[in-house]
Amino acid sequence: MSEERTVGAIAVAVVALVALVLSAGALITAANGTGGSAPALAVAAASSDAPIEVSVELTEFAITPSSIEIAASGSLLVTNGGVAQHDLAVVDTGLATPMLNAGESATLDLSSLEPGTYDILCTVAGHEAGGMKGTLTVVGTGTQPAAADAGDDANGGHGDHGADTDWAALDAAMHDTILEFPAATEGLGNQPLEPTILEDGTKRFELTAEIIDWEVAPGKVVEGWAYNGQIPGPMIQTQPGDKVEVVVTNKLPLGTDVHWHGLIVPNAQDGVSPLTQELIEPGESHTYAFTTEEAAVNMYHPHHHAQMKVPNGMWGVFLVGDLPMPEAGSVIGGKTLPEDMTVDQVVPMVVNDAGTIGMSLNGKSFPATAPIVAKKGDNILLHYYNEGYQIHPMHLHGMPQLVVAKDGYPLDQPYWSDTVNVAPGERFSVLIPAEHAGVWAFHCHILTHAESDEGMYGMVTALIVEE
Ligand SMILES: [Cu+2]
């Protein structure tokens, strides 16, 4: 078992290949196996300038836009882009979305509303007072084309598609967003962090916590909470037995700490202020020191106000040594591993679903996600890390994944799976023999984490296996 390439080389190789793969759009279309669903885009009503569909975002603590104008019989596509649960209710009408978890969306059918101006708000206690309120103005036209039937649930799925649904626009949205993949964006996470080697051999790494502009999807720049300007933060790699120092400089507007999720460290290095250390105040630095004793597949993130920082991007990968692989040539679940098996590339995949980063793989939302590119016959060791709030069943088309470790602990009995469920805080390591050439869709199988009315987005990438 040897690792022919380092993780760092792979990150660079993937970036270089993005340009190459841009011309493979047609292939990617053919490989997309997930079907479309859902209602519409901002399509102007026939006899009014007001749109019949408006997208609304809920965050802490705002409804954006707060002043909405919409044509009669329209609907709101409401997305919770925040961290906490929210809903959107139209006061005194009985109309409200379900309570939405971070990242979830719902369509609110307004076809029962007469023209007029209504108050809107989030019904969670305290959220209206915090700023989650606004107005909704329904513009009457009197000549609505075959108004959407409020009670017509015959379409299945959303149940709110009326005669005015623009099905062709839905088709086009899905088609067009898929063809944008892989889209170039500013910023790349998971870049290997080079240590300074001290006289006694200690590897010293430096992390700076700060708020940055982060292009999470093409043209969509959000407030990212980052280490060293990257989301995910830079990748720290050490070997078993290495003495390690990590100097953390806090350029955030509030205090912070760093917890080495999964690493076994002395209690004083665990990064839980004020239990194990004083808070690192804004402008200050703190040095963590420990020995990475054993091979590990871990993460780092703040513990102090993690609920505020982590969803917005504050996490990184911490790998120690090499994960032991199942024996080459061994038979697992009736499938024989190659006799000459090597790990040809190591791919970190950090999944997130909340905050400003939202549904994403390695800090990017499709089509800005990076494809994984392999030669036929290569073996990919992929580590899933869940820094989000929800479970994500990660489904790869075309070939199964051999689950070899949970939270970095090698399994005595590895098993094959085409969908690997990764819960918050968990890591799963899978070996993917790239057996079949093609452009294979690779996505979370909670379909609203991968597709919306506006097309494909979020937790989708592709495994591109070249002949
Ligand atoms: Cu998901």
C-alpha cells in the first residue's frame, strides 16, 4: 500500500483539471441522473410588472427582501439562510410556511390572498422583535391567466403548481445550471499548511481567524468566517509522534478558541474556553502544543460560539499519518480488491449546510464545487467530514464506496455502500476504486440539498473517471 500522490498535489491537480473539464459540459449533462422537481423562477405575470414568484431569505434577524411586491396568485420561495429555525407567516391570514431548519426551503402559495398590503414575520418567539418582519403587497391585475388553483395538489411533489407554472423554465433552469459545472470562483480551501520546523523538530503551524468575503457560488459572495482566508481552512498534516504547535491569532470581533475535534490531546489543549483555557481575545494569539500520537482523520473548529462561527465557514481538516487500508487482493462482500492496490489520491470532502456557506462541499456550492478527477483503475481515499447541522447521505453514481473507517478508526469489517450517511461531527473514510469511465454524479441524496427551482445547487459534484 503506498500513497503515490500527496493530498496537496491532488488539490492542485483538481484545480488544474477544472479548466480542462470545462469543455466536458455535454458529458456532465449526460451523466446527471437526478431528476428535476419544483416550482418556478421569477416569471412576470401577464398583466402586471410585479413578479408572480419571489425568493425570500430568512436570516438572523431579517427577512430579505423585507418589502415584497408580488402579483396576485403568486407564491414565495422561502429559504432559511440562517442558523436557527425560522418560518414566514402572513399576519391574520392563516398563511405560513412550515418551521424551516437551516438550509431548508418551502413554497408559500399566496393564491388565496386578495390584493392589498399584509404584514409578514417569523413566528419564533423574539424573532419579530429582532427584525424579522416586513410587508407583502399583493398587486391585483384582474386579468390573471387561469389562476393557480390553490387546492390543486394533483401535480405531486409540491402540490402548488398551477396552470401558470412555466415548466419549460424549470427545465431550462436545471439544464443551464448543470452546464455551468465546474464553475470557476475566487478562493480555494483545504490548501496544505506548511509548518515551520523548530530546533527540536516541533512542527509549528499558524492559523489566523478572520472574517472574509467568500465566493460560495459563481457571483455569490458571502461573509465567510475563515482560517487563513480559506473555507475549509488550510489542511494540517502531521505524522504519528510529531510534536506540534499551532499558533492561533484572533482577528475576529469576538473571542475564540480552537477545538481539535477527535484528536486525543492533553485537557489543557482541548480548546474549550473557559474550561481548559482563557478565551483568545480579539487581537491576541494563543499557542496550542501537543503530540499527535496516532494516525487520525480529524477536524478543527472553534468551540466558543461555534453556533455562530462554524456554519459560516470556520472549520478545517487535520490529518495524522496514513489510514491503514484493507489488504490488497482481499475479498470483501464478494468483491475482490486489486492485487496491486494503491491509494492514488486522498480527497477531503467537508460537508456543510447552514449559515452563510449553506449547502456545500468544501465551502463551495454547485456548480462551483470541484470535480474529483481520476484515471480508470485508480483508487481514491475520500474522507467525509460533517461540519453542518444535518445528516447527509452522500451518494456516488457508477461505483460503490468501501467504507474503511469511522471517525478515523479503521473498521475490522469494511463494507460496501453506494450511499454513506454522514451525521454532524462524524467522519467516514471510503475507498473508491474508479472502475468505470465517465462523468458520475456525486451528491447528497436529500434532494433539496442538491436541487431547487433555480436548478442544481449545493451538495453536488462529479467523479470524472478518464479512460
Ligand atoms: Cu444533505
